[in-house]
Amino acid sequence: MTKPRILLLGTVPPADNPDYALFSRDFEVVPFVPKSMTDFCQKLDTIYNDISAIWMFDFVENTDISYGAELASHFPETLKVWAIAWVGYDFVDGAAFRKKGVILTNTGSATSPQVADLALYHVLASYRGTSVFERSLRDQLNLSEARKILGTKEFSPETGLPVIPVDHRVNYFDYGMAIGGKVLNTPQDSTVGIVGLGAIGKEIAKRLNAIGMYVNYTKRSPLSEEEEKKLGFTVTYHESFEKMIPYCDCIVFCVPHTPSTIHLLNEKTAKILKPGVRIVNVGRGSALDENVLLQCLEDGTISHAGLDVFESEPLVDERLVKRWDITLTPHIGSTTSDNPKHAAKANMADISNIVLHGGKGYNTVN
């Protein structure tokens, strides 16, 4: 009996994954890296006109490929599922795929703990100023000199650095108090607002509750009693972003890119932020208007920002890079050695369920 063929977008299948050996018994996996939109469409019309699934295990970069109606018009009738080996799927027109009878899946909660770990790092850095201290120490190579940023009153709008007066002396009570006029303290007993309490948001909530923060959240609908009971601690629901943020000492964004999540932080919502709030974004860069973010950092409305995602990815605004009161990571939320294993397992389960058993998939997003 002929095995269903799976088109793997990537150069190497996850052969070292123990689940892959079982998967390959049921499917013929064909690695493929399309060179262009034309190349992809031609191959779908000819040599790959009998595939049952497309497994996007690698992102195909530096091409003109768009994942919408035009590509979908070349899908063979045999194609049942398009599986993505990460969470974000905003680059795909899921509705166009669904019109062709193709189910779109992602990894669901498989990589949520890794993203939540990074969110925790950014929250801690935003309270304790660790990235500011690290940059100072790397520059000065001397503990005493590196700590001279303590007790400073402002950040330079030109350089983004704490301004150290010529006659500045660090006294005992400056240790741990403020940098550039922005107070350093513990996150314990402060209120965090999580924007989007899905799989990733719940993992973030667990970590922030563990360090003593009061967790608030906003999403389309509140958690059920069963979901909240499973969390194991009390969380406070707000029906909108605008109603939640005045209470928050820290706001963590972990929402996907949708029309309703673009520029949640904007000129209007910035006016109701709690003074000195910390902002962390591990979701999508489009959730923040970066011009507003920079202005709020400058005037002190926002004390510190931690960003793993950016509005103009893959490019990053140079103004963000210059500021010491922003902790930056290059979209590495799920970048750990075990992530590919978890992602592949989730994808293989979806493909098997849909292709072999006629199921609807476990992590369907369209």
C-alpha cells in the first residue's frame, strides 16, 4: 500500500526525534525548499500534486512566497492539512486555506513553557534593571564604576544612557534604589496584567504568581471555573485592555497578530497607564506602537520595557537599541534545544489525526 506523501518545508526532517521513526512508517516525508512563489506553485501542480499534508518545519525566507489565496489555488485535492512548527500563523491566510478544505494547525501549547520562561526573564529585568547593570559593567570593567549609574536622575534622549553628573557620588542608600530616575524594586506584591491568557499566558501567569505577583488578565472571555481551578491560584479578569491597565504595575503582552490586537498600546491607552509601569512583549510586535512606547519611556510613564518581538521585524528600530531602559532579545521565545522535539510531536499528531483518521486535528487555528 502506498504511503501518503508529506511535503516537508525544510531541508532536514526531525529524524532524531523518537516519534519520527513511527511517523515515517505511515508517511513518505519529502523535504522541499521552494525557490520562489512560481517554483512552489509549479511543483504543487506537478510532482507534488498528490501530497496529503504540508509540514512547515522551517520558515522559507528570502523568497516572494505569500501564503494566501494564490498559493491555495494550486493546492492539490489530496491536501488535507498544513502544519506549522511554531505558534504564530499570522503570515498565513487561514480562511483561504479553509476554503480549499485544508486545515491549518500550529504547535498549540507545546512550546508555551519556553516562551513563558523568557517572559519571566524580561519581567525580572524590568524590575531589577539587570540589563542596564550588565551594559554598564561591560563598559566599565569595574564594579564601583559600573554602579555609578545608581542614583542618577534621568536618561539622555540622545544616547539612551543614564546621565551621570560630573560630581555624582553613589551613597549607601542609592544601592538598589533608582537608575535614571526609575525606581528599582521587587516584583513581589505588585500587580501584573497579562494580555491574552491562552496557553502561553497561563504559563506566564504560573511563573509570575510564583514570584509573588497578583495576576490580572484580559481576553475575549473569562476562564471557566475549571480552568481557574486548574491554575491553582486566583486571577482577576477584566473585560477589556483599557479597563485593566490602570491597575497594573507591569503589563505582559502575549497576543497573536489580529486586527483587534494592533497597537493596543497607543496614544490613547498610554494616557491611562499607571505611572512607572513596566511593559513586556513576547507576543507580536504589532501590539505596541513603538513611537508611543519610546515617548512613554522618555517621559517616565513607562519605567522599563522588555521586548522579544518588534513592530518592523526582522528590522529593529535603532532608537530601541540605543536605550538602556529596554531589555532586548531577538524573537527567541521558544528557542531551546528541546523545542523542535515538542513542536514536531505536536505537528505529527495533527497530521496523523487528520490524514489517517479523518479527524479535525488537535491544534487547529482556522
